[in-house]
Amino acid sequence: MSVTKGLEGIVAATSSISSIIDGVLTYRGYDIDNLADNASYEEVAYLLWYGKLPNATELANLHQQLSDYAPIPEFVLELLRLTPKDANSMAALRTAVSGLALADSEANDMNEEANIRKAIRLQAQLPTIIAAFARIREGKEPVAPKKNVSVAHNFLYMLTGKEPEAIAIEALDKALVLHADHELNASTFAARVTVATLSDIYSGVTSAIGALKGPLHGGANEAVMAMLEDIGSEDNVDSYIKNQLDNKKKIMGFGHRVYKNGDPRAKHLQRMSKELGKITGNMKWYNMSIQIEEIVTGSKGLKPNVDFYSASVYTSLEIPRDLFTPIFAISRLSGWTAHILEQFTDNRLIRPRAEYVGPTNQHYVAIEKRS
Ligand code: ACO
């Protein structure tokens, strides 16, 4: 038996949802650059779930369903009120999604139509949960979702209780498009492993949220902002980053298991970060990010990944730092659930082996004789 640490390079499934070939990311065969420049997040979610871009009627139907499903059950709202105010926001989200399953009479219905309905419901309800948690912990009342607006628009509205600026909606919508799917990343793999036991879609998404939370995966966007705040000003960038690298510390938001010549999503976020910096009149985070990129790429050859510039983008949108990873979850929800649906169409239990390296020939010793 030979072991490949971290399963690097192992092909563990076939999939027709997204591909990364020669550094090019596609969703269902559409280049991410093409989608980022043209598609709305709802069109992308439809594409991931159904394998084709929606026509006008199909898109209108999806908008209607997302609108209808957006309110969360009273039970989940109560759960959020009972959640400690200082709870980790991804832990709160993970718990609330588990709670959604308890409040859904279709939770264990494995029929394909029921599963698609649940995927759309989850897509509609994740933003409501996150915005409600963010408000409740500040002692504010949750804001009821708005009818007939996009996922990005509704999230910003529910978070602040105010009508968001068009540029903010546009920027968040694009960020959601860019994060929606990414082949067999850690959280998607976790979702597929969970449902491959024929467990339900809520269990799959709960596993995925747990995997996304970690700083080596989705949690990196928060870690990037924590680093930028820690550095504090453009003058400190050089010494801070060099010191980190000299001490063999990882710079969050750089490097990738699959992309070695750069993450195609990063340039879109970099552009947005610059534009939003100009609009808000605060170029500090963008300028610091550019400086960091020059040093890290120059000295280590490592390029920024999707998480690096998303940190300054979300900060320009005045989104609290610990909501960055939950926003990633709002977007990746469409990818996770598309993969769960795909897993069910040709399922086999995912059960690899481990090479045993522990002690052998042990013999039981009675407890009173153990030292
Ligand atoms: N900063 C400094 N050095 C790095 C970084 C980094 N961000 N990333 C990789 N390296 C170095 C490692 O120290 C290692 O060097 P060595 O061979 O001298 O020991 C080498 O590059 C290989 O790194 P690994 O961690 O083995 O690469 P792996 O493929 O396992 O990990 C990962 C990829 C987790 C993304 C890694 O690059 C990393 O930790 N980056 C920072 C966290 C991050 O930004 N995660 C988000 C990824 S994108 C996403 O999930 C949405």
C-alpha cells in the first residue's frame, strides 16, 4: 500500500460539474472568466444544479422559489437566539443548518425532486440565517427577507436593514459567482463522503460547512483580513511579511493545492478590491494587499488564491470579518448541493484504506497492573 498524503493528485470521482484543466476553471464547461463577466449568481446556481443556463422563465421561477423559501423556521430563529453571542459564526451556521433539517418534513426524503427543493431551500435560507445571527448577537432584531431580489441584494439588506448600494450588490454577486464551485475541494469532498453513505442532504451540507471553516480552506479569507489588520499600515508590510516568511509561517491567501501558476478567480477579486477602494476612498487594504503580493510572489513564487483579495472586497462592503467565511458558504452551497445530487445519481460508498503504522502484538493488561 502506498500513501499519498493529503490525497494530492488522487482522482477520487468523476464529475461533470466543474473542472480545473491547465489552470482554467470551468463550471459545466463555461470558463469562470466568461461567467464572472456576464452571469448572475442565480444563473450560476441554476447552471450547477441543472447542467444548463436557465432561460428567462426558468430563472424567474428560481428567483420566485428563492424568495418564497427565504424566511427561516421559527425553531431555527429560536436556536439562533439561544446561540452564545460570541460563538464562532461558522459554528453557528453549522448548527443552524442542522436545525433546518429538524424543521423540514422532507429532510429524509431521498427523492431527486425533494433533494432539488431542499438545495434551493438551503440556498434561500443560508443568507437569512447568517444575517439573523449577525444582528441577534448585536442585540438587534433580525430583518425579514425582501421579496423578489437577488441573493446578494437580500443578504446585504437583511444584514443592515438598509437598501444596499447597486455597486455593493454587484460586487457581492460577482464574489458569489466566483466561489460557487471548485471541483473536489475539501468541503465538497466532505459533503460527497457524507452523502455517499446515503445520508441526507442536510448532513452533507453540515459536513461541508465544518470543512470550509478551517483556515487552510474557506477560513483563509478571515485570516487574510486579520493579517492586514495586524500589519496595520503600508509602512509595516515589508518587515511583517519578511519576518513571517523567515519564520516559515504561511501567508494566508497564498498558494493552492491545484493551481501552481495562479488562481484564475483572484484577478477578478483584485480588480473589485481596487474599484471598491476608489469608491469608498480607502485604498489602504488594496495597496497593502498589492505590496504583500509583490513580496510573496517575488520571494516564494506563490500566487494569491481566491481568498486573498476577497478579504479587502468584503471589508470595503463593510461586512464584519467573521462573516467572510459564512459568505463563502452561501456561494459554495450551490456547488456542494450540485455535487450531492451528482453523487446520488451514481452512488458508491467512499471508503478508502489507511496504512497502519501503530504498535503490533499488544496484549491486554488488567487495569490494576498498568503503570
Ligand atoms: N505561505 C507561505 N508558504 C506557503 C504557503 C503560504 N501561503 N502555501 C504553501 N507554502 C509553502 C509550504 O510551506 C511548503 O513549503 P516547503 O515545501 O518548504 O515545506 C510548500 O509551499 C507546499 O505547501 P503545502 O502546504 O504542502 O501545500 P498544500 O498543497 O498542502 O496546501 C494550501 C495548499 C493549504 C492552500 C497552502 O498553500 C496554504 O496553507 N495556503 C494558505 C492558506 C490558504 O490561503 N488557504 C485557502 C486555499 S483556497 C481555498 O480553500 C478556497
